[in-house]
Amino acid sequence: MTIARWNPPVEPTRREQFLLKRLGRVRKLFGFLRVHRHELFTDAFQDELASMYRTTGAGKMPCPPRGWPWRCWCRDTWAFPTPR
């Protein structure tokens, strides 16, 4: 399973242009990010993000803690070996 690349359009839509014109002093960063996002999210940067994501163990089935308290109780009570 590969991570899909994000290829944002360079030109803003009419709706985005309307919103960019109405941005106030405080929200200028959002306008900057929208105008320059195709420069910021280059293929090299997306490769770096994907490499960080893949090392987190994503895509593996989670291991539920089912039976963990029972095994601890049995191990402490009757000295059963812990399964590995």
C-alpha cells in the first residue's frame, strides 16, 4: 500500500481567489500557504514525509490487550512462563 501523492493545482479557483482577497491581516499566512503550496510540497518533501510515516508501523493490525490482565495474574499466582 503506497501513499498517494498530493498534486495541488497551481492556480486558485474563483472561490479561493475571492477568499484570498478577503483575508485580513491576521490570516495572511493562510493566503501565503495557498499561493505557494505547490512549491512547498515538492516530490522530495513528500518522499521525506512518506518515509517518516512508513516507519511508524502504519498498516499493521493493532494488537489488542485481550488476555493481558489474565496472563499477568496467572504468571504472578502460579509462575507460568510468559508467552513471547
